[in-house]
Amino acid sequence: MELMEEVVKSTPSRNPEGDDLFIIPTTSDEILAHAYLRFRADGLLDTIFTEGPPTLTWFLETYGKMHVLAAFCGKKLAGLGWINQLQDMGPAGIKGDCGMAFFPEASLKQKLVLGRQMIDWAFETLGLVGLFGTTPAPNRRALAYSRLLGFKLHGPIPNLSAWEGNPCAVYISAMTRTEWEQRRSV
């Protein structure tokens, strides 16, 4: 935990509302392992990974290859966001397959501020033309959160995922750079 404390001490709040909420890009095994263990302890692995919970080794290897954003509320890790940057797929440009997960003690307001910071980082830093992710249809809270962040939902697409061990439909949440820019200008 020494690394996380050093990171938090050296990172000023990036939230203009002053709530000491901020994100930092990371590939730290310590932060990723801490998040994995918290997700497991809080019973969230099956919600995040609907095809079955991964091992810690798989989690570290896979997420170590993505853009991972650690979300903090003060000095406490509040969750993670991740973006798998897809290579340029023709004239449309580069897209990112993304996801977010927060620990239960983070309030909805905190999750929204941190989620918006993650989206801003993805568009500003990576220069993406769009972000997208998938959510199982039964996960109504995640679908509502996606809408609150400004994602448009497309679907449902039948039997593309699993929920509690059963096949289920998914929604694709998507946001283009233009939609993001319009949201920021309001």
C-alpha cells in the first residue's frame, strides 16, 4: 500500500468541484491486485466478468496491457476504469472498448464525477473518436449509470453474454467524440 499512498500524496485533486476525487493512469500491479481483491471481497467479480470470475494472474496480465485508470476518493481507491484501445480501423479512427467498476462505498455522485473524468481522459489523452462497452441487460444499475454518463444504449442483442450463469442479452453503450464534446459544452 506504500505505492498507493505515494501516488495519492503526489497527485493533486483534479475535480473542479473540490471533492478530492481524481483518477490516475496506472499499470501498477499493487493497485490492480488491490482492486481485484476488493472486487472479490465485495462480491463484484461475477458482475464485472459475466463469463466467470478471472484469476488474479489473468487480471494482472490482461489489465496490465490496457489503459487502466485508478479512481480515488481522497486517499482511498474507489474503483477502476479500463480502456482497450483498438487500432485504427479505417477512416473512422481509433475507438476504445471501455468499462468501469466502483466499490460499494462510493456514492453515485462520486461515481459520476469519476466516470466523467475517465471519459474525458480517454478522449483528451488517447484522441479516440468513440468509446463503447457492453452491459448485460439484467444489470439495470449499470445501464442507468451509462445513460447518466451520456452513453447511448443500443440493443438488446440476444444471448451475447451471461448473467448469474444464464445466457442473456446485452446492450452496447456508445459515445462518439462529437457527443462527448456536446456534453462538455453544456
